[in-house]
Amino acid sequence: MADQNILSVEDLMSRVRAIFETAGLPPENARAVAHVIVAGERDNCKSHGLYRIEGCLRVIAAGKVAPDAVPQIHDAGRAVIEVDAGGGFSNPAFYAAKDLLAARAREMGLAALVIRDCLHFSALWHDVEALAGEGLAALSMCPSYAFVAPAGGKEPLLGTNPIAFGWPRPGSHPYVFDFATSVAARGEIELHRRAGTPIPEGWAVDHEGQPTTDPDAALSGAMLTFGAHKGSAISTMVELLAGAMLGEFMSKEALEFMGPGGLLPRHGALVLALDPQSFARRSGRDPIAEGERLLSAIGAQGARLPSERRFAARDRALAGGVVLSDAELAQLERFQAQGLAALDA
């Protein structure tokens, strides 16, 4: 069994931020990218944790992202706010506009953030958690790469197309869900491939459209949506709202633009923020209290709310540190010492 190495969240954040600063990101951009990667590792979301560092470095090395891009906010004072990521990572663009988005949602009841021309690699719960922390309900979604077949088809056309929702709650953790509209995130299949283990049945088909549990065959074939036609319809909705409606790439275009080299996708993203107090104002009821009645009733039945395991992992990590295997720590130290050159090691 691999040894366990324990790093504090602060130490891990410092190390990951330094890696990206060395790779050419200004401190503010490096901080935003490192934050979402470390948060994934902290919350035991391995598919969106340190595993993502290599993919980010590879797209920098390939010249397919502008690491020093400064997000440009375009605001006409209406419900829709735009931030142009300038071909940079999505995370600095979101955080550059988050406060304005929250203020506009409280002013108007609801507001939308359009993130243009961004390279996207992270989970979406960061966005909705940040807004739930402002007392807002939030939705976040984006296309990805055309790796998923629509229900009844066998050719990749849709992306894994994640969607996340956040709802504010009293206490430290909001109600949050974040999931791909595919059965599993592509990163989960990649982790099975690296581990040499089969994927569960129903995750994917091979290039001939036959069901497979071989991660290599799955990666060269097509992933499947959850819930068959229901997941396929939701995935299509994400393509339309966060791709076509924004005038940004849909998943097939994103793949064609970046090429088949396995680099991270470049497209747009949509974040919606809604103020529960504005919507409920004339009802005489407290929307947060009403929501809490529902969420408490779910828990009273013994059901687990989404993200509860992630929040528990977070609490453990904040108290006792993040546990890394020898291989994970060695890779982290190699990236620290060698930067982009470590990609060839």
C-alpha cells in the first residue's frame, strides 16, 4: 500500500499556485486556477483535483490557452453581464465578475453571467457555492467535448455537459449538486484507465456502438448519458443554452477547434444567479426557511443530500490535512521543480 503523505490545505494551495505562476500565469490567475484544483483535492474529488494540473500545463505548453489573459467585463447595466476570458482559463473570469453578478441578482432578482472564450477544466460547484454563500440560488453549465452519444445513437455528438445548482442554507454548507449529463465524468474513465480497472457497465460503448467495460475502448468510442433519453435531453439543453444561445462553441465545434490531441476544451459558459428574497417578497414567506423544511425532511428519512460526502471530506481535510499518495506527491514535486519541462519527463 502506498504511503500516505499529509499536507495542509494552505501548503497544498501554495505549492499548486507556485506551479502555475512558474508556468506563466499572473498571481491572480494562478490563485484562481489553484483554488479550484486544491478544492477538488480537499473535497476528495480526485477527478477534479491534482489530476487536473497536468492537463492545464499541457494546454499551456501547446499554446492553446492564454495564461496571462486579463478578463474583460462588458456590463450594460442589464440582467446579462459578459466577461471575455480572452482565451484564458475560466476561473479567473468567473471570479472577476462574481461580485458584480451577485449585486445585479440582488438588484434585479436574477442575473446571468456569460463567460466567453474560456478554457474550462474545473467542476462547476465552485461557481454555485460561491453564489450560495452570497445568499443566492445559482445554476452553472457549459458544453465540453463531443465525447457522448445521444440516446439511441452511437456517434459522439454531445459533451459530458455538466450542470450545477446551489441553494443557500443556514450554517456552513449550502445545498449543492454538480454532475455531468453523461453517466460519469470523462475524468473518471481516465482514472480507471490509469489504474487498469474496468469501468462499470452502462458507462460507454466502443467505436462500433457495442457496450464495453474497457476504459480504453470507452475513450475511443462514445460515452452514454445518464437516464437514457432524459439525460440526453438535458445534455442537449446545455448545448443550446451554454453554446448556441451564447454564440460560443458547442461540444462538436470545441473538439474540432482544439484538435484530437487530448487537450482541455475551449468554449463558453453560463452562470445564472437568482435572489430567493426577490422572488418570494410578496408571498410573506421566507424562501430559505421553506427550503430548509424540505431539505430537513429529506435528511429525516435517512436520505443523503448531494455533496454531503464532499463536505465531510472538506471538514476532515481542513482539520487534518489532505492525504496524498507517494505517486501524487512525487508528481506534485516534479511539477514544482521542473514546471512545463516535467511534461516530457
